[in-house]
Amino acid sequence: MVLEEFAIDPPEGQEWVDGAWVEKTDTTVKHSKLQATLAWLWGNHLEASQQGGAVYTELPCVTRDRPTLPHSPPLVAEIVSPTDYAEALFAKAREYLESGCLEVWLVFPENARVLIQLDDRTLVLENATATASTQKVLPGFSVVLSDLFA
């Protein structure tokens, strides 16, 4: 399959990362719960703050070349699976940032850590009492890591 075909009908269980097709890794119960929790928290904040916008999960988006969407969403969270490779995660974050994303959260359920990747820096949050806050998108959103990973 070529990238143009992906834009029309994204293949099940695969994603485009750093110029190649990559099989999506299996998700875990922690992964699924964390994805739902973060989507719920972001959605509630959007509604309460009346900022507008929407929260999506599993959004079909090619980060470079002819994207399914015209650009990456401004805020992306990648929930890391145990079988994900660090190089692929950082390559994917870089591609999101290069295609219009302003902020990428790499969320590690097994280690209760969050890395917030911006175009000019990466914030590392690894203490249960640390607060993860959006930097450029979704003003005013923050969550204590112990609450996020509860």
C-alpha cells in the first residue's frame, strides 16, 4: 500500500511512521484506561473553559505528505505500549510537530511518566506529585500525575 491509498482507506492495525508502514503494537488494559482518562479530562476541560474544539482517539492522521487530515491536531497524546520502541515514538512525535502539531504528550502507563515534547524542548515529568500542564494548547489544563495514573 502506498501513502495515497492510506489517505483514502487507512489499513487496520498499521500506521505511517518516519516514511514507513509500522504495525501498531498491542494495547494493554492500562493503555486503554489511560487513553480514555486523558480524553475525558481534556474533553471536560474544553467544555468547562468554553474554548471550543474536540477530543478524538485513534484519529487517522498521516503526519507528512498527503495527510488524511490537512495537518496534525495541535495537541496529541501517544499512550506508550510495552512493545513500543523509543526511536519510533520520538520519530512519530517529531513528525507530528513537523506537520502542525504544537504539543505531543508521550504517556508511559507502566512507569507513570509523561514527556511533553515541544518544537524547542522536552519536559520530563516522573514524580507522582508532579503536575502535567499543557504548554501551548488547551490553556489552563493541568493534572497531577498520581491522579492521571490512578
